[in-house]
Amino acid sequence: MIDMLGIGGLSWTFDPRSRISHMVSAAEVAARVADRRWHRYRAGQGAKGPRWYAWAWARIDDKTTDGCRWLLIRRNLTTGEPAFYRCYAPP
């Protein structure tokens, strides 16, 4: 598993197997999400009908802080355009 520490639109990643740290963008994190990890949910009614998106998330903290920080990724099913949200859940 790769752990990520979120800093703005970039994330530091640490792979415990290789013990290597490097910085990646939120878009790179989204590109690494396996197809089976995307979930399709409706995001309400739009002017042209229901708005469906694919959603995925990745933990972006170092697991030593209180609470959890996540990168929530929304992908437009028609255009493939991503949107990114930083989320926090207290302990």
C-alpha cells in the first residue's frame, strides 16, 4: 500500500516496500486508481437529467496525525474530467 501526505494539489508518497518518497499531483493519484475502485453515484438532477459521476478516494496522510485526510476524486463519465476534494474526518 502507498501512503500519501497531502500538501495543496500535490502529495508526498511513501512506499514502505521500497522506502522511497516522492511528490505526485492529485491527477497522478487519480490515474493510479484501479478501474474496480471507481464507484458510480448520482450527484443530483441537472438541467439535462441526472448527473452521474465516478468517485474514488485515497488516504493522503501519514497515519500519525489525529483523524484521517482523504483525496476524494470525482470523474465526469462523459468527458473524463476529474475534480479533486480534500476531506478530513476527525478521530
